[in-house]
Amino acid sequence: MRIFEHLYPELLWFYFEEICKIPRPSKKEGQIIKYLLEFATKFGLGSKKDHIGNVLIKKPATVGFENKPAIVLQSHLDMVCEKNEYTKFDFEQDPIQPYIENNWVKAWGTTLGADDGIGIAAQLAILASKDIQHGKLECLFTVDEETGLAGAFGLEAGFFEGKTLLNLDSEDEGIVFIGCAGGMDSTATLKICTNKIEKNQEVIRIEVSGLNGGHSGDDINKGFGNSVKIISRIVGNLSKYSNLSLINIEGGNLRNAIPREAFCEIAAYPNAIKKIEEKFELISNEIKSEYQKTEKNLKLLFIKKLQVPFTKMLDKKSNSDVINILNSLPHGVEGMSHEIDGLVETSTNLASVKRIDENTFEIGTSQRSSSDSLKLDIANKVASVFKLGGASIRQSTGYPGWKPNPASSILKVAINSYEELIHTKPFITAIHAGLECGLFLEKFPGLDMISFGPTIRGAHSPDEKLEIESVEKFWKFLTNILIKI
């Protein structure tokens, strides 16, 4: 029995369940690429794959629609691979385990991959369908969107022919997006000096967990906690009251996800541990009080006497450098748009910290803005903090934003189509998250685009969930646009 066999539209849910079975981490999309090419062969459809792994599947127009303009449907193949700390799961081998709870589809202990598995499923359902009317279709599936937009960067001019593109990678039903932020990454490497952990010292582990996390674009303005910021704040405050030495601090994983779990290990003398624990309780209560509205499941743990993988602790200067950098790094909204009400214009995400060997820490951040100059400005601020802390820094070239075009022809079609179906106008806006549309526009000047999708919450975290009711609306909207264009 299929999990989604009772849901509508049946064909879309069939393919979404199929996609959940196929591992597809960023940069390791080989299995899903193979599935797509075999799908095209099975249905007698033209297909091709480029040098980087992007796939295009073509379907001729249905009878009577031969004179309709060609349209490109686009989604990305990879998914963010995040799991809860104690969930045993191999994203390169294990199938996602979806389940239904009330009106939502979720996954057990991991990201669901509805971002953008539901877009892929919609394309496959249209390609496989015999009763959906449409003009000439080109379905574009790009690789490695989540970790650097590599598929969009590597897309060759002329890979598809259509002049109108529907991006199926948005997460709010009833909203049509006509623009997005550009972004870049700033990563620091900090060399540390160490001392051997003394025999009479004990090891304490502090854990932060239970945060919402979420998408560093969509969720950056929701007041969610950042586990790395919280744990560095705790250690920084404890350092004021007692002589302790940091052994390790680790949290976060992906540049485009707000870190939801973190831990640190510190060495301290036995006679100081009681005082450290008392101060920890005071700081913990303060933090929990601050986040009582937005982080109801926040957990802060203090664990004594542990074995650790490192035999050395940071010396006094390195201890100070690591904590000062993490505490000083900006995180969150830097500015709001003056053109679109409620839209974040500029933000930065402190994404991760990890001791990668005995002598090195790595700290990852990402910056977003709908303004290229402000994107560079916030990246320079982040770089300044790293440099002041003695770290070396590397920054990506980044990706462009997508400038809104309110006069778009496909936008007018979409608005009319949505009003016809839902009897209300869709909300038209831009998104602070990054989409591939900006890169498409560079390679295909004049391309007319919009982006939309069903409602997804908690993307890029194990709390990711897909609203079932919104999928039906999304499907009807998409298929009606194909008729109306």
C-alpha cells in the first residue's frame, strides 16, 4: 500500500513517493538523474543531460495546442540533508520515510525533501499524463542548487528553447514570486594553539537542541534562535566567572540553514565545576525566557565527565579568539526593503562552526541581499570580524538576484488563472531566498519567469513539512496556466 494513494492529484503524489525513495544529496544526484532518463525512455520522450548533470525532458504539444508558445517547467534535483542529532540515517543510501500527520506530510527525523521534490513530482506527473492540455513542454531539472547553484551556473546557453519559465521552487501557496535575493558565502579558517588537557581537569559538555532552524532566507526574520550564537554566548558568559578552557565547539552544517543544534566541550578544574553549573543554570533560564515565544522546544543541557575526541584544549588566546569571533559575528536581518513591504532586503547567517583538526577551526556564514552593493557590504562586515579575530577568509563569487518585472506577460496569465480558480488574487512579491532565476536570466536574456509552489514549512530542517491541501491548489494553478498561456 502506498502512503499517498488516497491523495489528489494521484499522479503527482505517486511520483513524490517514488522520489522519496531515491537518495539525492547535493553533488550526488546520480540516482535521480538515472531515474529521469529511464523515465523519459519509458514514455518515449526526448531527453538530454549536460556536462554538469542537468537534465531536460521534452514533450510535444497536445492536440489543438500546437500553436501555443513553448514553456519551460523547472525544479532542482538535490535536497538539503539534515537530520536530528540522534537519528541514524545515511542520506546517500537510505530512502526518506514520509508520513502523514493531520494535513501535513513530514519525514521521520530528517528533512522531507519537498524542497524541491514536489516540483520534480509535478513535472513528472505532467510528462506522464495523457489528459493534461499544454503546448510544447520542456522540463528542466537542475543539480546542486542547495550548495551553490552549480547546475544553474553550469547551464549552457541554448540548453532549452522556451522563452517562458515556471520555477516550481517556492514554498507559499497563494504567492507568486517575481524576484529573489542574490547571495554569497564567507568562510573562515582559524588556526589555534593548544595545551594538553591536564589529568586533574574534568570535561563538561554543553548542548543546545530543539530549535526550529529553518531556511536562512525564508526564516531569517522569524526570530528563531541560532544554536551557534546561543552556545557561544553561554561559553562567553561562563568564561567571565571561571577559569575554563574550550576543547571543541561545533554546530550547524549547511550554509543555507539556520543551525538548530550545537555543543561544546570544556575543561575545568573540579573545584570550579559547581560554580560553572550554577552560572549555566542562570544563563539558561535567561535564554529560555527570551525565546519562550519562538522556541518552545529549546533544550540546554549540562553534562559532566565525558570522553572527548581531542586530547588538547585551546590555550588562553585561542579560546578568546574563537568565542570573540562567534559572539561578534552578525546574524539575522540587516535591513528591510524600501520597495516591497515586509521583504527582508539584506541578511547574514552564521551557519556553522567546527574544529576540523587539532589545530584548526572552520566557521561558515552566508549573506543575502536584493542589492548587490549591500550584499558586498554585509559580507565585508563579516570578513572584518574574521580578520580582527586572526582568521583567514575565503569568499565565493556569489550568485545574482532576480530583479522583479511587474509587467511580465506570464505574471498576467498567472494572476488571471489564479483568480479564475480560487476567486481571489494571488499575492505578488519577491523572496529573500535565492532562486536559480537570476542565473537563468543571465544566460537567457529576455526570459519571462515566475516562481510558485505549495506550502512548505521548516525547509532545510528535520521539521520540514508539506501542506497537503496546498498541493492540490498548486497543481490546479500550474495546469491551468498551461492551458491559459
